[in-house]
Amino acid sequence: TIPRSDENGDVFPQMPPFDYTPTPYRGPSTSDLLKRRKQYLPTSVGPLYTNPLNLVEGKMQYLFDENGRRYLDAFGGIATVSCGHCHPDVVEAIVKQTKLLQHTTVLYLNHAIIDFAEALASKLPGELKVVYFTNSGTEANELALMMARLYTGCHDIISIRNGYHGNATATMNATAQFFHKFNVVQTGIHHAVNPDPYRGVFGSDGLMYAKDVQDIIDYGTSGRVAGIIAEAIQGVGGVIELAPGYLPAVYSIVRKAGGLYIADEVQSGFGRTGSHFWGFEAHGVVPDIVTLAKGIGNGAPIGAVITTPEIAKVLTYRYYFSTFGGNPVCTAAGLAVLKVIEKERLQQNAFVVGSYIKERLLSLMEKHEIIGDVRGRGMLLGVELVKDRQAKTPAKAEMLQIIEQMKDMGVIIGKGGFHGNVLRITPPLCFTKEDADFLVDVMDCTMSKM
Ligand code: PLP
């Protein structure tokens, strides 16, 4: 078990009980895995921990390492595990479909593919009824950007500086926070000032940030654009809620310039924000194209683009195809995820428990100077750490220390933000109030030791 006190005898917060005995691990040793990972899988994003965890089993909101130690997963994979690790209904759907037919494509008829497309379309408003399946969020956004360009006949795309949209050519260029590090420059992508109420130059004035989008169109394009791509809440960028009024204003500016609004719902969709099923709903706008991935498969690799029949026509006579996108095993998983979210009222749980976590984090902010900002909605939450609240100097090293210590006390949490100083909380939506207390108590304990 995880040690329940430190070397000074200070007692750690108690993890909520969980009635499950992990399967005994008989795989290679952790030191052997470390050695081979270093050789064959050197990771470009860098390890999350000094000593990475060897995770061997998952059960709902918990993960187990090779010694059977239990960890509360407050990162939810990477905002991917929406129902809970290895949720029985999702596992059953995957196994059933795998035994029946592991692979076919949209070239043929198969109900697992069509059922999920129909279920997705039924969750979206208005004319958003045509679905394309992909294998990831990157591919979904690449396709969405290409469709916007084809539909409008324009090349210019606007993205927001702190957004994250993927790691292929167009999406990497739309990801201003990283693209300068990769030599994949694509013309026609313009980066708008980030409407960040905490660090942004215009504070919470959404309309001032929107004016920057108008300026980009006026000064940097022919006056017409293909569209804008935006997350409703920026996830990787440090869980940033866009300044109020920004999205509706930008939507109308881009529309007037002939462009489309692409809502990247890869993190903010599928009930994660609690108050709404889709992140864009909280902004009172209806997108022209919606992109999905991460939580829609509970870990199964699937993404999707949903648009209107009118926009979809641009692909009708062009040969667009993905071999594995919409694989029936993944679509069966996706349909099971949707059913579980409804059956177990997980969106409502994301709202209730997520609001409770946020409330507790705000109280923690009164106690710990290192917390500069607490933000987000539902179970998409961020805690920005600073050395000095006035200067907002990023506390990056301290954050890494906190992440490491929280892991030692049994909590896995995410990191992010342009300055690498934001704790990201994106747990499986089945997280309980007891889990929330344990998470915040552990965070409190680590911050008290700083
Ligand atoms: N869009 C958003 C908002 C994301 O958070 C991510 C991944 O973190 C992506 C797109 C890219 O998705 P993937 O890693 O599945 O390609």
C-alpha cells in the first residue's frame, strides 16, 4: 500500500476505501521497463515523473501499479477516460464487437459504425448531422480545417495563441504554443491574442480580444477567411476559460468574413464541463464544424468531425477515406460510453462533484499563496501556481515537486499551461465527493510542505 505518513511521522490524507483486489503482476520489472523505454520510446514531451509509474491495471477512477498500489486518477488518462478505467459496459461492448467483426470500414454497411454516428448526431444541435470518423483529435482537426478551406475557397485560418489542436501540419501550426519548435510552417494560419482573463492584456474584456480577430482579418488577410478554430475551454494550454463574450463576438466577426467556426470539443465535449454536454453551449453559439476525440471512446482511439450536409458536400466528389477511422470496435466503445454517461448521469455528476472540487480549491487558495488562480468548469479544472501573486511569476519547479509528492501520496494529476505551471484536473466523470476530498486534501498537504 501507499505509505500513509512521511519520515517525520506526519499523517497523509486517507484514500477512500475501494473494494477491488488488483490482479497479481507477473510482467517485466520496472527497472527493465525503464531501461527499454529509454532505448526504444524516448519521449519528446518528457516524463511526468522523475520515476515514472508502471501502471498495470485500471478500475474506474483508480489505477494500480506493479505492486498493487492504488492511485486516484485525477487526470483521467489524459482527459480520455470519461466513464472510468475499464468500465464494464465499455469493456463488454469492445469484447463483443471484437469477437464478431474486428474490422470493416464505411465502404460497407455495419451497424456498430452507423449506430454511433446516429447517436453522435442526435446529441448535436441544428444541422450538425453528418459524421466523419477519425483515429484521433489531430486527424479530426486536420479534416475540419481542410473542409473549411474547401468550403469557403479561402486559405486563411484563425486560431487562438494558447489553444492546442494536434500535432500534424495544419493542427501544429494552429497550435501557437508549440509550433515554433517544429519546422512545419504552413502559410495562412494567424494566431489571435489569447482571451485569458488571468494573464491576458485585456483582462476579462472579451470584446477587446475579439477586436484583435477583426484586426487580423483587416490587416493580415484579403478580408475573407476560411474560419476560426477554438476550444470552449483551453485544456493543454492550462485550462483557460475564454473571456466572457469573446466567442459570440468572434463568431459573428468570422461569419461576416465568410468563415466557419470550428469548435474543438476534444476535451470540453461529452459532458465533461458538467453544465452542458458540449463546451460551446455555455457560450451560446452553434458551430459549423465540431471535432471530437479523447473521452468519446473512454480510451479507445477514435475521433470524429461533425458538420452540416451543406458543408459536407465539399467532400462528396473528393476521395476522402480513413482505413481505421470509424473502426467498429471503437464505435461500439463510443456508443457504450454515451449510454453509460446517460445511464449513470455522469454529466450531472461532473457538475455536482466538479463544482465541489472547485469550491474546495478556491478555499485552498485562501490558505496557500502559491495558488494564483483556480478556474474551469465541471471536471475540466486548472490550478495555476505562481511564486508571487502580484508578478504572477510561474512556479514551474514547485509544480513538478507538487505533482511528484501527490503521486507519492496516491494521486495522479496533470500538468500544462504555456508556462508549465498549471495543475490540470480532468478525472473520470465517475469521481465521487470522497475522491474530491482526498484529491484536495493531498494537494493541501503537499503545498503545506513547500
Ligand atoms: N484538440 C484538443 C483540444 C486536445 O486537447 C488534443 C489533445 O490533447 C487534440 C486536439 C489532439 O488530439 P490527439 O492527441 O488525439 O491527436
